[in-house]
Amino acid sequence: MALYVKAAEILDKAEKKQGALKTLVYDSKFENIKPLFALVLETQKYSSVLEEIIVSSKLLKQTKMRMNLAKVLVFDLLIGQGLKCGGAWKTMMVKHRARLQSVLARMKVKQKVSKNEDLLPDSVKQVLAENLPRYVRVNTVKTTVEDAVDYLKRDGFAYLGQASRLEDLTLKEKYFVMDMHLPELLVFPPNTDFHDHFLYKAGHIILQDKASCLPAYLLNPPAGAHIIDACAAPGNKTSHLAAIMKNKGKLFAFDLDAKRLSTMATLLLRSGVTCHQLANQDFLKVDPDSPQFKDVEYVLLDPSCSGSGMVCLRDDASSADQEKVKARLAALACFQLRCLNHGLKFPRLKRLVYSTCSIHSQENEGVVAACLQENPGFRLVNLLSQWPERGLEPLTQCLRANPAKTRTHGFFVALLEKHNGAGRKKREPAVQISDPPVTISEAVNEAEKQEPAVQISAQEATPPIPSTRLKRPAASDEESAASETEDKQTPAADQADGTPSKKKRKRKKKKKKKKVETVETVKTVE
């Protein structure tokens, strides 16, 4: 029975976004990992089918079991290789077998199919057909991309360089490439297992879907920045932020779930992150005006969502009552908008990334549009122009992701930025330095601007050049400067005997008079 209890626990954690399915399985320290992983993976794949069987047969009411425990038991009873437990549990499930099989048979007749696989939702079939690659993010807190690639090559993998198109991500055997959008992301064939690999155990690589890497990558905080990760657990995005900011600065991470936060602390320790400060606290109760957060300029907000973008967790018409789905989406969207509005209240905030692993516009574009209406001081940033899947009209600045167009899980990312002019013009006088005292030379310049009658011509303003052609008695500095300048410019005006002409003498007197006026003006200013 331990197998089914552990499988149910892992499915619970996966639904709460506490980690990737495979990571949760391997971190469980269960003795028989392979059968546990196979059971969890297949149960999750058939999740919507199993839920419909359980609800229609009223199994939970009659057995008092939790939904995910019922799912793993019903899967092995009807679809898998038979129950692997005995005692009271097996007796109870066998007792309900006929009714459960009857519900399954009616479902096949209703959908006109003969195989269990044909009952899977189209969204799950699409994901299975796409067979998503294995994405591996190099943890640059501990190593470099070059060193990780070199180690993997020596370990038997064949490196093909950086991908240039989506088709390059279709890989086989032991080939791998660098992603075309995120240079710290390496791409391997589907189902490549790294959980027992040295680089994973040492924290040099993080197993993280490409779409999940986008929020931190697009926020792109500088080294030494102060950042808030509002709903942080299980911590992959937090460790990514730390790597981008070179493990310098302050990274405040909040989460309400103490167990999730404990798991996150272990992950960050293995990743070598030291700039973080964890808090088991509701982000909505964090005071933006607290002195502790006075320097926060960046916020990453990835709040609780429907998880409809995750493989086998997408809402489907046959998996649940649509009225309940609508009510849940409405409640989630309300909560998400509150978180987003709260995140924009930090006084020095520059940028905020909002992301979900949902495909529903109600949780994505709907929340962002409502937020922008309430916060006119912020605007959307146009993200990755080369990205193939955009946000729904009119919010095409945002990004969407899905298995078909981006070879990732379903995802949504928006980046909100404070307006360049929002509040800045009002703040400028507060940081301007007062004008320094006016110097004499500046006063002269100002007087010259206001008194064109005494302005010096461009030629006269030229630094005086000593003349060796004519020797005259010593004169005042002003007269000497004027004479030397004129000597250089008009030597032909002199008389043959070397004495100045009458016209020249008149010009000298006129120049001297102007110079005297200039000196008097300076004295007046002084």
C-alpha cells in the first residue's frame, strides 16, 4: 500500500506546483523509484478519465478516500497491470470493480472508441504526440555553460551547437543543443534522465522547462539588485534569479506553505544560492512601505493558478463540472489581480514579471488588462519579438507558450514597467543640485550676451600671437593685444617708413575706446 500512498502524495504536490513530476518522485527517496514513477506518470496522464469514473461511481463517498489516492488505485485496477497491494484495500477495491468497469465501458460507448488511450483529452494527446524535449538549465552560480557542455561531452553526449529554429529541438539518442532563446538552457531528447547524474546532484544543472525559465530571464535584474519573488516555492525561478544577479544583492522569497518553503530551502542550498531571504508569509500581507523593501526595484510574481498549461493537468470538458471550473477560474483571477496590484505598490519598483502555467485568458490577459486599468503609471513591455506565440489581442506584447508552437508546457508571461515619465518629472527638482555662485568670467559672458555693443569679434577673441615684425613702446595689455592682432591681420596698411597711417591710427583709437568700455563693464559687474 506504501506505493499508492506515496504516489498520491506526489500527485498532490504536483497539483500544488511544488515541483516537476519526475523531480518530486526522485526527491521522495522511495525505495522502488521506477514503479513509483511509472504509476504516477500514467495516473497523471489518465487523470481526467479516472476522475470522471470516480465521480460517476461515487467511489469517494463510499470509501472516504482522497481523490488522488482513488486515482492511483483505480488506474491499476482498470488500466494498469493490477493492484499491487493486499489486505483490506484490495478487498475494498475489488468490491467496487464491477461498477467501475461499467462506468468505463459506458464512456467508451459514448465516445465511440474501443481503446482506453482513445479516451484521453485532445490536449493530452497533443502533448504526447509532441514528446517535449528535456530542458536543462545550467546553474551559473556554480559553473559556466562552457564547462557544463564540456563535462557532458566527456560523459558521452554529442553537442551540436546552438539551435537556430524550432526543428533543431527535435533530438535523438545522446545529442544535445543550446537553446536559441536562452543561452544558459541546454536541450536534450525527450525523457533523458539526469536525476542520478553528477551535475544534477551537485547543483550544477537544474531540470526546468523552458517556459518556466522565461520569467526570470525576461525580468533580468542586475547584479546587486533587490528583488522579490512573491510566490517562490518550489524555487527554480528563485535560483534562476540568483544566477542572473550573480548571487549578489538581496532576494526576498515568500510562500505560505511551510513544507514547500522547506523543500525550496534544500534546493537553494544545493544550488549554492546565498543572496536569498526566505519568509513563510502571505505576500499580500507584506508592507511595501517597510524600510526592509525600500530598495526593491524588481518583482517576480508567479501566483497560484489552474495549472491548465501543465502536461495532463489541463481542464477538459469531460474532466469536471464546467460550472465548478468557471467558479474556480473566477476566484483564481480575483486572487491573481490582488497579488498583481499589490506587487506594483513598492515605491522604487521598476519592473514586474507576471506569469502563470495556465492557458486560460481569464487568468492571463484578463488579469493584466484589469491591472493596467487600475495602474496607469505602468505599461507592458514588448517581449522577444522573435517568439512564435504572442498574447491574445490586444495584449500582443505578452508571451504565450504551448507544446505545438514552442515545444514547452503551456505558459503565459507579461512584463510591466513603470512609465519613463511616471513620477520622474515631479521627482527631478528633489535631486537637482542648486546653482553654484556666479563667477566673474561667467558674469562677463552674461554681460556680453546682454550688451552686444561691447562684444568682441571672433578675430579679436583669438589668443594674441606675439609679433616680431614691429616693435613699439610698451603699452597697456589691452592696447598690446589689439595692436598685435591688427598687425597680423593688416600689415599692408602700414606706411613705407614704418609709421602707421591716419586710418590705422583712427582704428586704433576706436579699438582702444571699445576696450576701455569693456574693462569698465567688467569693473561694474565686479
